[in-house]
Amino acid sequence: CLIRNDYNVLLGLLLVIGLNRHYYAKKSYYVKIMIHALVGFCLVDLIWMCVIIPFWTSKSSTKYWEQLRGLHIFGIIFSVLELLVKVAMGYFLMTDFKAENNGDIKKLLTFNYEE
């Protein structure tokens, strides 16, 4: 791929569609799974950035690689913006979780999804 395969957007949409029925019935269950998924997606994005950005921003002697520089910068900028959107979504979900559970964030740190 010249820029980036971004499968976590598709997985996130499938997760939202699959869990949509739980939003009103078990809101804390829904929010907890979504936050855990967002943390996982953000970790994958950070690993991707740590591996790819040094290669895409360094000068190359290959003419073809230099012609792709614009696409690489475009991909990096949108990857950073996507990560910021995910962090903002996580923040808003966490405030929603705090409101539902009377400020108890400790429930969020466990992987027990049963109510």
C-alpha cells in the first residue's frame, strides 16, 4: 500500500453496529468495550507511527520514493488526526462512563464485561 491500510476504522464501525443494541440497555457495558477497543486501536496506531514515520520522513536516494513523499506526508497528517479523534472519543466515552457509575473509574480498568 502506498499510504496506509486502515482496518481499525472498519473494525470500529463493525463494533459500533454490533454493540448498538446495548447502548440504552447496558450503557456502561457498551462504553467499557468501546474504550477498550479505542485503547487497542490507539496502541496499534502509535506502533505504526513509530515504525513508519522515520522511513517516510527520511531523505532517499531513490527517485520513485521521493515522488511518493507528498502522499506519505498526507498519510502521516491524517494518521495523527485520526489518533486525535480517537483520543477525543475515548475522553467523551470516559466522562459518560463516570457519569453512569458515579465517578467510579476502577470498573473501567477491569476486563469483566458482565454486569
